[in-house]
Amino acid sequence: MLETLSNAASQALTLMNFFGAALGIFLGSLLGAIPGLNGTMAIALLIPITYTWSPLFAIAMLVGCWKGSVYGGSISAILLNAPGTPEAAATALDGYPLTKQGKAGKALKMALYASVIGAVFSDTLLMVASPPIAALALMFGPAELAMLILFALVVVAGTGAKSQIKGLISTALGILLATVGLDPMTTQQRFTFGSIDLDAGIGLLAMLIGLLVMSEVLIQMEEGWKDAHAEVMVKSDDPDASRVTWAELKGSLGTIFRSSILGSFCGALPGVGSITAAFMGYDQARRLSKHPERFGKGEIQGVAAPEAANNAVCGAGLIPLVTLGIPGALSAAVIMGAFMIHGLAPGPMLMVEHPETIYGLFMLLILSDFFMLVIPLPLMKLGQWVISVPRAYLFPVILALCVIGAFGTHQNLFDVKIMVFFGVLGYFLKKWELSPAALLIAFILGPMAEVYLRQALKISGGDPSIFVTKPLAALFLALAVGAIVWTTLRNRRDKKAAQGRVLSSEPTAQGQKVE
Amino acid sequence: MGRKLLTVLLAMVMALAIAGPSLAGDYPSKPIKLIINFSAGGTTDTAARLMSSKATEVLQQALICMNKPGAGGTLGVSEVARAKGNGYTIGTCNMPAVAIIPQIRQVPYKPFKDLVQVCAVMPYEYALMVRGDSPWKTWEEFVDHVKKNPGKVTYASVGTGTTNHLVTARIGKELGLDWKHVPFQGGVKETAALLGGHVDIINNTTASVASSVKAGKIRVLLVTSEDRLKMVPDVPTMKDKGFKFSQISYMSIVAPAGTPQAALDKLSAAFKAACEDKGVIKACGKLDLHPKFMPGKQYQAMLEQLSTEWGALLPDLGVKVNK
């Protein structure tokens, strides 16, 4: 074992491999930070080039690119409210309010620290605990996954919406839109209106770019109509506004740690993904916070939580890949191609046949996490400078990048149309205070819930008791019910408290919404 | 100055993002676009990219691989069908996208009119597999188990209307098995469900689970493609067990109808060379992929026959047919 490790170290820890990882992180965070472009695109563009390189160099670079882009997305989410990557949608919820308060530097750094801690946590799990985690992940069959997704849907539905009803409207709309495409069980067409492009469903990336980025450009264009030369950011002279204080970091460590566990869990389960992880991370931070009312208004923990969670997905996403040959996340599936083209067939024999390469890769991954502390720093500076550019110059460029990003993923003009459609829809959603983020998470979770539910019922022969007789399924069903009860009780308590306040003091507040 | 720098930087990023094949007269005089109808990282993608590097050498022109995955491979194939038949757009194709899916649902191409099969390059190898720690050591033992437990056993496929589903359903029909079909979205989730014990048996490509088979986590009970597998040479095929059909699907290269015969011949020769190249065979072998060349005309005839054969069976196998 020791010999394997030392051989692995000598194979992996070369200047060239470090350079590969660093280059990956740089490219990933750059493309991630540019609204419209994203990491999946970067990996897809890079992968054919890497086929002629050494496996470690290539894989370290691709994984670096993945991690970099997951972090990079937070830069534009925080600074512009236009998430550079889908994973960063939850980060914008509190990141952008912080920017508006002049605390952009603080939010960016907190996102970075949380990302690095999440990534180190997840890579360490990958290195030391892959087999048991993979075994745990396998226990999740259709019935268990159906209940897990139901639970996720219950806790994150409506995130970012102003009221419960508006949250539910966004959620329902998201689930409806997700039914477009082929029925997952019968493969018959649903709501495709004879368009082959719609057979594959509405493209997630194209939709996201429209819904999250283009809509924000439209909103801010409207705001800036009167004053095209207005700058986006408020400047603050307080030095604490551009750094994370020790107390803030210490206060967020619990949240970061819980998010890292959640993120790793979501990463190890095939198909759950980093967007779900980020939203669940955000939700746990809000629920367990002493000041849940501060969330959505610029709470620093609301930036730390989703960033730790989405970065923790990366390392853990490789766990089922190296132990079972099953990629845990979308980007992991693409990276699987890099393993295969170098003759490393992913699966249980990988560790037996190529232990040195695999352990070398693990070491490289953990070390490269620390590169992440340094490499994105210039991007942060550049980002803060970019938003000091007047909107009239900035937004046309972002719109052009949205078009390129939507087109670039599959070189399909149809995706551009999807992007524009959702850009306009997102504009109205924001106007009506219906949360685009809530629509997005429902769009992702809705079809999963459908597929797993129908598969589980196929397995049981139509008997719904499968959801209570399987222990893990029952556990998540109970959690889902518990979450509904908890939320209802809390809402009622809040309402009473609010009414109490209204009655005792301010007669003027009577017309105000209390939810 | 700052503004200029920003403009230059953004222009560079845009240029990078839209930099595609440059368009430039004897065929081929410019790069050829190869549309891969499955996603990057899968077996079709890997095999196509390994072969295209050799084909590039023979053609003296680059093959530019692009992935257009989705809807059972029909999205990529329809993109080829839509392209000009000049030999500069070709794609990969799987059997169901041509012979089966167009009978199940509407597709915007006529499989035997809008497309021409250049050649077949690799048979997909399939098998019925169970968990390594399951009690069934042979196919007979498993069939016995299903018969003793009617309505309890589940089999998984990579989706309704795929060869994985249809062949397994037909086996069940011929043997009179009462078992349940659970479709999954692709081989990855199907394999995870088997390994986790959530379904009893799966029909999947063998290359994608080679590592698990070698490690004893998955046991191959019956080879459903035509020939025995190099990976598990002792496992019988359907033919060995007396079935009159098997699971035939090749990865083939298709071109839009109207592509000049001379171009088709050159492409076919290039892919033949790739299939027979030692380097390609070795690289594919590591992944348990085994290229085998078949002329386009021969494969086209095979597809037409498969289309008729399976088309007649679809309603019996419980698949809704598009009228």
C-alpha cells in the first residue's frame, strides 16, 4: 500500500500535472464566471484535445476545469445577479444583495473559502471512503430516490419567492415545462408539437441562460434606462466590506460543514446533481439559522452554504465512477470519456488494475483544491472592475455571450430560441416576483420525481406500499412530511407574532403582507 | 484604456467560443463533420473518436466530431438527414433510430429515403446480466426462478423501444415468462439499479460493464448479440439456446441521401481501414469494443429486414405504435 502511494505520488506530483490542474481551474473559473458560458461547455470543448495527452494531466485538467467553473459561476452570480453556471443560481440569492450593499468583496471571498473547504472535504472522502459511500449510494433504488427527490422538492420548492403561493406557482410551472419531450417510460412525445428538437426536452443550459442571465440583463436595462452611464455597484469604504472576518468564517463553519456533507451525498448519488445540492445546502442554512429572515437580503451564510455544497459534488461525483463505473454527475459522465479514451475502463477493476494512476489522481485533486485559493483571485479583481463599467457597455456584451453560450453547448440554433424565450419569461417572472430560481429547481427535480415514482411502481406492480416498506424510502417520506408540518407550524407562529405586533403597536402596518 | 482592454478580452472569448470548422475543391477538399448521435464519454462517442483519427489519416482531411445526443439517437440522425448530401456531413447511427423508433413515434426523416448507410463499423455487444452475488449461475436457473415466481421478477432496459427492451420482452414472450419491465434512462442508471439489487436482471451493452464483470460484481447469463463475447467466452448465446433471433445493432456511419457515390466509397474505405487498423483495434479492445466492418449496402438490407421483423412484433410486445 505504502509503495503504491509513493509510486502514485511520484507519478502524479509533477510540475506538468500541477500545471494541468492549474490551467483547468483557471479556464474553468474564467468560463464559469462569464455569464452565458459555462463549465460543461468548457469540458466538452477541451475533451477531444486531451485525448493525446497523458491520462493524469488530462483528467486533472478536466476535473480542475469542472471545479473552477463551479466556483467561477458564483463570481457573476454575486456581482451581477446573473449566475455564470446553473450551480450558482442559489448563490445569487444572497450574494447579489451583498453586492448591492457594497460588500461584493466579502461575498466573493466567502464563496471562495466555502468552495475550497467543500472541495477538500469531498476529495478527501473520495480518497479514503469511496467503497462504503458507493455501497450506500447503491442502496438508493427508484423507490428511495423517489422519496428523496420528494423530500428535496418539499424543502427547496419556492426558494427565493416572495410568498408561499408565488413559490408554488413557480414550482408548478417548472414541473410543467419539464414534461416537454419524450415520456420517460413509454418514449411517446409529450407537448413537442411535432418538433424533433423538443423530443429531447427543453435544454437545461439554454433555458438557464435565458431564465437567469438574459432576464437579469433585461431587468437591469430597464432600471438603467434613465441613466445608461450608471454603475452597477455601490462602493463602500469600509475595509470589512471586502474581506471575510474571522468571526464570520467561524460562524459559517457549521453551515459549510453541513453543506459539504449534503453536497458529497448528492454527488455520490447518480443523477441528483450539483444544482439540487446547492439549493439543499442553502435551505439547511436558512432553516437552522437563528435569523432565517435575513436570508435573501444579504446573509453571508447564504453565500457560503450553496458554494460549499456545489463544490462538494465534484469529488464525490467521481466516487461511483471509480468504484462502479457509474458517473455521479453530468460533468463526471463527460470526464468518464477521458478515462476510457486512455484505456482506463471505469469500474471496480480500476483500483485493482491501475491503483497508482487512481491514487495519483486523488492526490492531485486534493492539492489542486488549494490552487483554487489563489488562481481565481485575479478574476475576482477583474470581475469587480468589470461591474464598474457602465451598464450601457456591459449588457450588450453579456447578451451576445448568452447567445454564444446557448448555441455553443450543442451547436444548435434551436437552443438560442429557447434561451430568448426563457429570457423574456424570466423578465416577467422577476417583475411579478415569481422566483426564476424556484422554477429552475422544480424543472430539475420534477422529472426525476416522475421517473423514479413510475419506476418504483413498475417494480412493485403498482403497489404504493413500496414507499413505506423500504426503510430508506420511508425515512425520506417521513422527512418530507416532517418538513411540511414544520414549515406550516412556523408560518402559523410567525403569522401570530406578526398579528400580535400589528395589534399592539403599528396600526399603519395592517395592510402589509405577513408571509 | 480599461475599456479597450475589456473589449479586446471579450472579443477574444467570443472568437474562441465560435471558432468552428473553417470552410474552404476533389473530395474531400475540406474537413468533414461527423455528428455523433450519443453524448461525449459514452461507448459510441469513444469508438467514433478512436476510429476517426485513423480515418482522418486515410482521407487526408480532418473529421470533426460533434456530439448531438438525445431522444434515443434520433436527434443526431435527423441532423444528418437534414444536411446537404455533399459528403461533408456524416454521422454515427444506431439500429433503432432507423429501424424501430420511426415506427413508434414521429421523426422528421424517412429512415430509408433520407439517409444512406455508408458502412457499419462495430456491432454493439449485449447480454442479460444479473448481480454477481445472486443465486442464479446459469440462464436455465434464472428462467426457472421466474417461472416459479410469476409476476415478481423485474427486468430492466435502457428505455422503451430500445433493442434491450424488445429483445428481452420477446424472449419472455417465447418462454411464456410473467415478469415486469422497468425502463431506465440509459445504461448507467440501469446498471446502478442492478448493483443495488433493485431489479433482478438487466439487458445492457457489455462494454460499459466490463470492469464490473471482471470484478465478479455482475454475472453474464446469456449473450443476446450474435456471437460469443471475448470477455466471457463460456457464456452461451441466444442461438446456442435455440432462439431464432438475436439482438442486432451496429454502430454505423450514415450520410444524407444524395451524397455522390464516389464520396461514399472513399468514406467507406477510410472507415474500413480504421476498423482493421491494429492501433484502433488495440485501443478499442481495452474497452471491450470490437470493431467489425460491414459494407453499407449489406447493412442497409439488414436494417430493412429488421425494421419489418420488429415492426410486426411491436404491438405484441406492448409498445404503442405510431400510425
